[in-house]
Amino acid sequence: MTANTHHATRYAFPETFQWGVAAAAAQIEGGAYADGKGESVWDSYAKVPGKIKNGDNLDVACDHYHRFPEDFALMRQLGIEHYRLSISWPRIYPEGDGDVNQAGLDYYHRLFDSMEANGITPWVTLFHWDLPQSLEARFGGWRSRETVNAFARYAETVVKAFSSRVKHWFTLNEIVAFTQRAYGMERNAPGIVCDLKTVNQTFHHALLCHGHAVRSVREYGQEGSIVGLVDNPLVPIPLSESQGDIDAAQACFIEDSMRVLNPIYRGEYSTEYIEKFGEENVPTVQERDFELITAECDFIGLNIYWGYYVRAGADGQRERVPFPPDYPTASVDWLKITPESLYWGPRHIRDVYGDQKIYIAESGCGYHDEPLNENGECLDLQRRDLVRSYLKELHRAIQDGIDVRGYFLWSFMDNFEWGEGYGIRFGIIHMDYETLKRTPKLSAIWYSEVIRNNTLYPPLSTNFPELATSV
């Protein structure tokens, strides 16, 4: 047995494992005001000087709105059969509520037609941050229960419209990102700083929307449809695998999950929640809210990019271990390179909330400078090696009996990375933002072979030149 054969066998994934890529409407579509689409909070936020690096905006992005046939042809060429995408709420309801925009529904029908023609299965996220600006301006966005009502109608409309095309549904993407980071700090649109009670209320409203999305899929989805939330839990990694350090990490995970996972799985704001935030900051809850929030899901989606280290302190208290100054990161300083997070994230879910079907809905890395060389290649070795090191830990989780069903690499192509604008690249497809030329990177070629061979150490590709041809 050769060394490569040994590695291929050792790091083989289950035959039913589903490999895919992910992207979000606001980050790639462009066409920000095309065919009746309304303004999103991110469209509006990007116009505020100083909010987005380099003054970048979402007007054109990757022009996926017009170029999706090329993009799906490229996916087919790379052997990608599963694609996680999102529907743009303001493209369907320009004002968030009111009249439906038929042109928006027609666009996604054309998109699903193209995916089907290229043998690609859609995994649809109903909300990936692009709240209609009108709901923010009129009602206060996620601060208001009016947004919950508007979302319930939007979710029903989308599931009804596409139930014959879509079987795999994600409800919301990363609740903390459009609640705490949008209304508790000036990081995400709309970039408002509110009091703690209000921030906690935005979490509650988001949880209600998750419940409405689950209900919509149950009522209007085709037979065999599955649905679940996408969460991005903080992932505590035990410094050693002693029981004390493992217990310390799990305790941190439970505390970090008070606002999202615990209400969904436990149906309450716990005693620990009340102790942490104070009785006066507990969200206002109406009758039957938790009945909706705890609607049974088919899986949990996890977005995992990094984790932090924890140990049991000398006094028995858990202790977060600081990263040293030279600890390796990607080009964004928050993305600490911690492959073990892709083991411990799924494991904490299982150990705290019981056996769950798990999909890694996002994982990847972003870098500033990824130029094409004189041969027109983008040799992003750093991305290939990082993703492979993380996937080794995911393989370990599966070997340990954790029910991980699939993995969606973030992202299919370089795109608008929120506050970073276009200055950071997460894609396996290189985007020339002046010409909009797409070029598969080395990581795309490698990932294509991982998918084809279902192992982290596939045979060397013999068709790199063909696949590296840009679209």
C-alpha cells in the first residue's frame, strides 16, 4: 500500500456524506435594485461613509444575478452537487411586507432551473442577514414583533413557491450576527447600539422567526423536506483531553448557548440566563411563543471557523487560555486557526443536547492577497492546507460516532464580506472585481478531487489545466 493510498483509506468519509459549497444572496447577487428588488439594511448601511472598508457596496457584487448560468456550469465542472444559497427577502417583498414581487420569484425559478440542469441540489437559507430596510425604518427591524409577522408571511410565500424545487431548508443564518452584532454593537447593519433588554428581545424575535420557518416547511414543503437552524456557536476547545478540561469547555459551551440553542432545545430562558442578564432584561414572551420556538427540527447547521481554548483552573473554575501574540490566524484577526473546533463544536452539541443530525453549513478561511500568477493560477496553498486540517478533525468526530451528515465550504467564490467589503477573499473561485472573471483556485481543484474521491487525500488531479480555465 502506498502512502497516498493509506491516507486515502484512513481519511475516507461515509458514502452518504454530502459535500457542498455555500454563498449568500446579498454577498454575490448584485442587481441590488433590479426587477423591483427593495433595499436591504446592508444596501443602506453600505452607503454610510466609513461603515464598509474602501466604501464598497453590494450594487454589483459578483453579478451572480445575471451570471448564475456560468456559475452553475462551473460548479458542475468541479463536481459540486450540493449548494447552500439564500433567498433575498427584499427581492421577494421589497418593503418586507405588502405586495409580493413576482419578478423576484421568477428569478429564483430561473435559478433553480439552472441548478437542476447542472445536477446541483439546492439547500436554501430563508434569511441570511438582508432584512428589508423598510422594516427597519418603519418598525425598528428585529426590535419589533412586526418583523416577526412579516417574516412569517415571507417564509410561507417562499416555501409555497419553491416547495416542488427544494427539499432542504435552513431557517436563519447566525442569529447573533443580526441581533447582538447589529443592535448591541456597531458591527453589522443597521449598526445601532441598544440597551440589553432590547438586544435580548431581538434574539427572541429571531427565534420566533425560526419557528415560523419550521412551521412553513412542515405545512407547505414537499414530502421528505428537512429543515433546521444555522447557528454559529462559540466553540470552547479543552486545552487537554483530561476530564477536567473537557468539563470546563462544556460548561463554557452551555453558557455561550443561553440565547439561541438552549431556548430551542430546552424551551425556556434558564435560571442561568436570568442570573447572567438580570430579571429586568429577560425578553417579553407571549403565550405559546416557546411552542413555536421549540418546533422539532430535522438537523442543526453549524458555522464553525475557529474556537478558543479552555482549561480547569487551579481553583476549580474554568479558565479561558489567551492566544499568544504570534498565534496563527487567517487575514482576519478573529479567525484563529483552530482545527479542533470542527471536532469539539459537533461534540458539544451531542454531549449537551443529545444526538442530532449535524451539517457543517459554513467553514473556511479568508485572506487579503490572492493574486493570479503569470500562468493565470491562484495557488492558495494556505486555504487548501487549512481546510484539510479542519476536515481531519471533522473526520475524527464522525469516527467518534457524532452524526455529521455533510459539509458546505465557505465560500464558492470571493464576494462581499460585509464590513470588510471586497478586501478579504473566502472563495475557492477567484473573482476579478473589475472584469468579473471567475478563475478556480488551487483549493477548488483540490476540493473537487475530495468530492470525487470522498477522501481528504485524493489522487493527484490530472485535469488541473482544464479546471483552471476561468469562466
